[in-house]
Amino acid sequence: MVSFTVEPGVPTLRYDYGFNVGAPSFSAALVTNASANKIAMIGQVWHPNKSLTSISIRKVHFRCGAIASFNAASEFRVSLQNISATAGPPYQPDGTQDQFYDFKTATTALTQNAVNTTGNLSGDRTVDLTADSFGDTNSRWLAVVFEWQAFNTSDSVIISSIPDFAGYGLGGAISSVGATWSAQARQIVVYFELDDGSFAYLVPGTVFTATGTVTVTSTGAIRRAGVKFKVPTSRIINRLGLHVGAANGYDGRLVLYDSDGTTELISVDVDNDAVVSFTTNVYEIDFQPVTLAAETFYRFVWVAGTTTAGTVPYFDVAATAHLNACMLGANAMWTQHDGSSWADTALRRPGFAIGVYAYESPGGGGSKVIGG
């Protein structure tokens, strides 16, 4: 017989897209358009394989926004640096380019509005995944720095980011003009390719490669939209959240469907007159506990109630491997319904969260953290 351990207090809700109001979108704020401009992302490296204790970073993947100009004689450098033990706040790189790669127009030009990948860095970066402080040898703490190695007038490259908390108290995005660094309220799209071909990630950071919204109406091509998900072991939940944009006059329901895609386990009406604003917001609902079976897909979606257009935002990742950096990994995906059938998109997902009331504990183990 399966037993459950009830979590005390309010269920923890975790979102892949922070807790920001508004649909996820890339920002143009982090721009390098002068020789002294630098952008950096500070954080701790982690790998989905928790049994690993040491990894070797060989390449850096990152997303560029608009590239207004990249002169033929220019060189754009991506480097890995240690965290300074003396400078700050905020946390910042120590200025020594330990490993690096240069983009040059003639050989390895950057592509705008897309994920770019360095070639092999000047040397592999060894990271000790047990070295949790930035003063440790081969520390998990790392700075990814973007700057011009050779700059020419009109050069301009945007490093893609999404809005989020400023500085996170420790890591996060920073920018500088000259020697002065300042914290930025955003996450940079950056992750690492290792010598064995697997990927490691940075906390905080993001793996989004595209963002957008779908229009949801009661008579349109998309009438329901949200997340299809499953949990690895049985869970009892009593709270869910979804990012929804409700235009003026747009009513609907938040519905948790059983595995058949038709039986409604939970349904909560949302009256547009009662929402906090007409912009995209996190809609959280609380309900009497519902048991989710292990390895069984459920759908939590917005169901349009009017012909007035509303929206559900989404983000994409470049490959299945990068879902390991998102909540529930490949066990969560985008789902939508056209009025007759469901359609799923494996590399797409909305902003959503699950609040766990109790978790299966057949041997006294388990955890309430069900996402990556």
C-alpha cells in the first residue's frame, strides 16, 4: 500500500519563468555597442546527472538578439572567468579570461535572433560540482563574459535575456561601461556543452530559444491551451498556476483534465471583471487535494469562455536535452485543443506551476521538489 507524507505549510510553487507579470519576451537591454561595454552572467554551474562530481566545459551556447552591425575587422569574445573575491557588489568577474572564443565576421559570424555556439574554447574548463563557494578550486561559480576584443565604430550586438529579479542577491546578469559593473533585472540565455556532448546549465539562467503567445477563444482555432504533464511517482496536489493574458471582456476556466483529456478533475471559473489587470498574469488556484498517478499524463489548461481573444504565452527550447533545465523535464510540454482534438508540442511549454500537498513515501523517502 502506498503511503503519503503531507508537506507542512503552503505548497511550494515553482515557475520556469520567474514570477513576473507579462508574457516572457526577449529584452534588448543588454547591448554591447562600445569598446568598453561588457555583459556577464554570474551563477553556479549544475548538471542534470547528479552523480557527476566533475565536468569539463568545451563550448558555450548563448542567444543573440539584433545585431545592428559587426564590422569585418571586429572580434567578439566570449570568455569564462572566475568570480572576484574583492570587487563588488554585485558579484563580478575577476577580469582574467581563463577560457575564451572569438567570433569574427570572416570565419565565425554571429547570427542574430538565434542561439549561437562557440567553437572549442581555448581550453576546457574543469568544474568541480562539489565546490560550492567561489573561492574553491574549480568552483561551480562562474562568470560568462561577452565583450569586444576588437571593436569598430557602429558595432552592436544584443545578448538575449528575459526580465527577472535583479541580482538574485548573489548571481545574475550584470553589465558594465568601463570598470563599473551594475546588476540587471534579467536572465541571460546561456548554457554549456561539455567534452562528452552533454549539457550543463547556470543558476540563475535560462534556456529559452523562442517565446510567443497563442490566441485562445471559444470559437477559434485554439480553444484550450496549457501544459500536459506527468509526475514520476504519485503526488497529491492542491494548487496549480498558469500564465494567462485576459483581455477586457475575456472570461474562461482553469481546468485540470484527467488522463483521458475529457474528464475534468478541477474546474475554476475566472471572471475577467475580477482579475487584477488585463495584462498577462500568473493565475493561481487552490482546491481540495487531488491524487496524481505516477507516469500518467494530465492536462492543466485555460479554457476560453468567450469569443473575445485572450492569450497563453509559451517558450521553446532548442533540443530535448535542455528540458532537463526546466520543471519536470521532458515530462511537461505544451498542449492545445481546437475544439475536436488535442495537439502537443514537446519542445514548447507555458509558464506553469504545481503545488504539492503530499508525496509518495513508500520507504520514507521522497521530495516535494518535482522539477529540475
